[in-house]
Amino acid sequence: MRPALLTLRWRLALLPGLLALVFALIGLTAAEWALRRQAVADAEALSQRSARALAALVERALDRRVADMEVLADQLGRQPLADAADLRARVEAVALRIEGYAWIGVTDAEGRVLAATGGILQGQSIAGRPVYLRGRESVFVGDLHPAVALARYLPPGDGGPPVLADIGVPVRDAQGRLAGVVTAHLLWDWFQRLRDEVQGDLGAERTLHATVRSPTGRQLPGGPGVPWPALTAGVATAVRPGEPTLQRVRAEGGHDWLVAVRTLSPRTAASTLGWQVLVAHDLDAVAAGTRRTLRPLLGWTVVSVAAFALLGLLLSRRLSQPYQVALERAAERLGRGKRSAMGEAALLDALVQQFDGLDADARPGAALTGQDVLTRLVRDADRLQQLVESLPSPVFVLGEDAEVLYWNPACEAAFGWTAAQVEGKGLQTLLPGAHAGGGPEWGARVAAARHREQPLDFELEVQARDGRRVTAEWRLAPLRGRDGRARNVLGQARDVTERVRAEQAQQRHREELSALARRLMDQDTLTTRRLAQALHDQLGQTLAALRLSWEALERARPPQADDRTAELARHIGGLIEHAVGEVRQVLTELRPPLLEEQGLLAALENEFYRGPVATRPGSVDVLVEADTALDGHRWPAPVEQSVFMIAREAVANALRHAQASLVRVVLNGDAQGLQLEVVDDGMGVPLSGDGAPPVRPGHLGMVGMRERAAAIGGRFEVRHAIGGGTIVRVSWHEEGST
């Protein structure tokens, strides 16, 4: 094989492959960077939400159990602690009704156990235990410790005695004297069930793990393979209660983890424990998931590069054949001796110079021979054919009936049909739609492109010869003759299948996150309803009975009672009324009654015209604006609940921080959707580069509103108002509506 032809052939073979490789590597790098950045952002949001959910669940659980012991101690203080059978029945009822207790007991003033669940330790003294010593003085919640007296009665823990947390509450008689102590021990393993309730199926993914730890270093067992000692040592421990922090920790071996930490802040004496919730997210697993998403794209890239290189090699053989004939003729013209001296590479250069010199040597007005014109036409046609056939993108030409007139090699690689197979056939047969009933009407599209001045651009998924689904960006442009009539159509295609698949994967990931947000929101709603029901059925009824008893006692009080007794009676009655009012206010905040009975608009008007906002001191006006047609209109219950809570939080933020004089709550909507805006004329909020307000430590109102909107599939945004102030907007549309 001649050296000049060898060099030319390999250049033509390698050029398409190298170009395809460069563009593919650039696209892969950009796609990996974007996917990894989005995956890390999603991991951060998921870790924070999970930490907040688990912390709230543990806080409520601790508060509930401390309150149980306080109620039991209050009930026992009204009668002598003499009937052991009655005492045991009471503590057994509490232990059966509420989970988490390992043991509940009642002692006398000297620390002797009068009654206990299962009769364990009954008659024995626990006067030396901290739960009794501290519980004599006030409500006491002790940190985790191994079981001592109960060790032989309870199943063992992880390699040792079970771990317990103590609760002690003093029992005082009517004169305020110490009558005994109600003591309880909580199982540390029970908190693991709370963790699993929030974590759900996330542990199965081996990317997100949660635990609860105490300042003494004890913590719930985490997921397998999680380096908890390194993670707990790497995160900051000085985290104020209620304020989450998000940190990145590098464990041994260079393994990166994202750790969300939240210190518990229960409202009872348990707030002194200093327990923390930790949620660890494996960032290396997140990156591995991104690489798995791009792995098929990498394989197709390698196949495409190899196909382009093979195509260039075949093309070079076809294109070099005419040059070989031209070399022979040039050699005869220049002479055999000169040919031997110059070599074939120099002859090729001379031939090219001869052809290129036709244009440079032509003088104005000089006549060209027929051979010169033919040489130019052949040269230009060859160059055009080489250019089109070496393009990495599919290019084709269609006739008036959408039949294929030309089909370049890139079309063969993309769709599997060779040029000989497609000649004269229509695209409707060659490239049908990938979905049943959704095939493209190529005839109509070609006709539309033929009558347009500008190219017709569209994106379409078709089925290749081997059954593959190929999504491409198509462009159809008319080819006009001298008379201006477009007889043929030039078509181009750019394969975007992998990009579409990546976008679909991201969409699925966003939908999974949205589903998780809905699960967390549903759980929060269910917990709120349970809490409201407990307040209404238990504390509310207790206060009602207390008020009725007090009124009966007042009626039976002798009229000759002294003024001090009467004043004390009025004071106690006022405290009872105040407690009843506070319970009603809490119930209204947890479950606004008008929201369930009359709908969103009625609840908003009641909240801001007759609720706490209306009685707030100051000069801030809150107006609710809505079309009268929305009176009584109802949307799905989760939508109304989320929008109401967003409106309440947005108005509260404006009243606390904006220094506004007017806050407008504007509601618009119809059967298919709604939009709510909270507009104030205050000082406004700072916005980051993406238009979202920055999240400050301890201020998660914006995050909560955004999550509530995401849970119902809505859109949440914060913008500056014209003339000053802030606009908080949430919009929701029913799925499938526009």
C-alpha cells in the first residue's frame, strides 16, 4: 500500500472517531457533574428532614412518658398509699397502655417499693438509687445506665445488661408532704423502634442511617458498615437544642459521609439529657449511584466511537480510489523519471495544487474549457459528499412523498437501516413511533416543513430497526430550486436518548423525594391529630370534670367563709378557666375546626380576623382577599391543610421580622388548582443567587413551608414585592390539569 494513501486513509478513519470521543467525554463530564451536584443537594435535604422527624418523635415520646408519671403521681397523692393491690393495678394499666416501659414502681417516703409491674422488687428498698433520691425533690429524668436491680429480670442487651433511662416523680399528699415516689425505667431498645419508624425503607438502600446517642457515649445500633465512632468523633458536639447542623465527615480510608445532627429539646425535665439525633448519609454511595446512572451512556460512547472509526476507515477506502487514478495520470503527465524522483506523496501534492490553481490562475474574462468546468464540478461534488458522509450526526434527504432519497452513514449507525435498504421507502415505515398509537405522521411533518421559510424543529422518540427506542432532536429544512419551489426536504437528527433517560432518572428521583416528603408530612399530620385527640379526650375532659367539681364545691362552701378562703377560691377558679382556654387554643392551633368543617377561606378569615393575630397588640393590619365565588369551595384535605399552615407561618414571619404595617393574604383558584400569596410592605428578606432566602440556624420556617408545598406537589417561591416588602407564594394544580 502506498505511503501517501495510507496516511490519508487513516486520517479519514480517525477524524470522526476522535471528534465523537471528544464531544462524548465533554458531555459525560458535564452530566456527571450536574447529577452528582443534584444528588448531594437531595441527600442534604433528606438528611435534615429525617433528623428533624426523628428528633420530634423522640421528644414527643419522652414528654408523653414524663407526663404519664406526673399524672399517676398526682392521682396517687389524693389518697393514702396503703392498698398495694390497687397501686399495682394502676401501674400495670399504664404499662399495658403505653409502650417503652421496662418497669414502673411506687415507693413510700423511705424508698421501699410498695407496688410494681409484675411484682418485681416489690417489698425491697431502692433508697440508694438516683431515681429515688432525685425523684424525691422534683421531676427527674436520668441518663442511660446499665440495669442494676432489674438486670436479672430483663432480657440482656448487646453483650451485657439492658440499658435503661430513669424517670422519678414525687408523690405529695394534700398538705404537700412527701408520700412516696413514682419511678419508671424506659428501655433503650424501645427508642430503636422509634428510629425504624421514621427511617422506614431508607435503611435498605444502605445510604442513609440514623441513630440516637447520649452524652455518655451510648447510642442505638446503626446500619452495618457505618463507622459511627469516627462519625460521632468528627461532628461538632456543641449543637444547641432545636438547631440542626449539617456537617461532612471523612472517615478512615477517605470515605465521605454527610451527617445531620440535632440536639433534642423536649419541654419536660428530659431537656437536660442532651441526647442527640444523628443521620448519616453515605456520599460515596451517592456518587456510585451517579456513576451507575452514567455507565450505560459510557458503554454507548465506546460503541459509537468504534463505529465512527470503522465508518471512517470504510469511507477512506472509497474516497482514496479516485485519487489513485489521478496519481497515475499525473505521473504520466509529469514523466516517469520525475515521478520516481518526487515520490507518490509529492505527486499527490502537485495534483492538488493543479486543481486548486484553477481558481487562483483564472483571470477575469478568461474562458474556461469544458474540462475545467467538469473538474470543478467533480471536485466540489466529491468534497460535499465527503463532508456529509463524514458528519457524526444523521443526515438524510426526503422526496415529495417523504421517501428517502439520501441516507448518510451516521443514519445507518443510529437507526440500523443501510442506505440500500431505505432507498425509496417512507420514514413512516422505517422509523415508526416508539409507543403504540403515538407514531409520527412523517408525511404531514415533511409537508409542513416544505411550506415553511424556517426549518421545522421538534423532539420525537422513534423505534429503530432492532427495536431500540431512540429519542432525537429533528430538523427538517426545505431544499428549494431556482423557481423557489421546495421539492425535497433535508433532514437532520441529533440523538438525545441518554440525556432524556438522565432527565427521566432525575425526575424519578425527585418524585421519590416528593413521596418521602409526603410520607413525613402525613406522619406529622397523623401525630398532630393523635396529640389533639389526646388533649381533647384526656386533658380536656379532666379539666372539664375539674371545673364541674370545683363549681359543686363552690356551691357547697358555707357563706360565712373568711375573705382569704373566698379569694383563694376565685383564684383557683380563674386558673381552671385559664387552663381550659389554653387547651382550647392549642387544639385550635393543632386542628383548626373551621378548616375541616367549612374549608380554607373560612379558616383563613377566622385565623386572621378573630384569632390570635387579630388580638395582637400593634398597628399591623392583616387583610384576607378572595373572590366571593370561593366561599365554601373545597380542595383536597391535604392541600387545604398545607396551604393553611404555610399562610399561618408566612404571616407570623411578617409580623415578627418584616416591620410591616400591612399584610395581605390573597387567595385565588378554581376546581383545578389554587394560588395563595402573603404580601407585606415591610423591609423584605435577603435572597440568594437562585432566588431563595438563605436558611439561618434555628430559623427553619422557610424550609418547612417549602417542604409542605413539595409534599402536595405544589410550587413555593419567595420574591421581592414592587415598592418594597416580600411576596410568599404557593401554588397547586391538580395533576393532569394545565
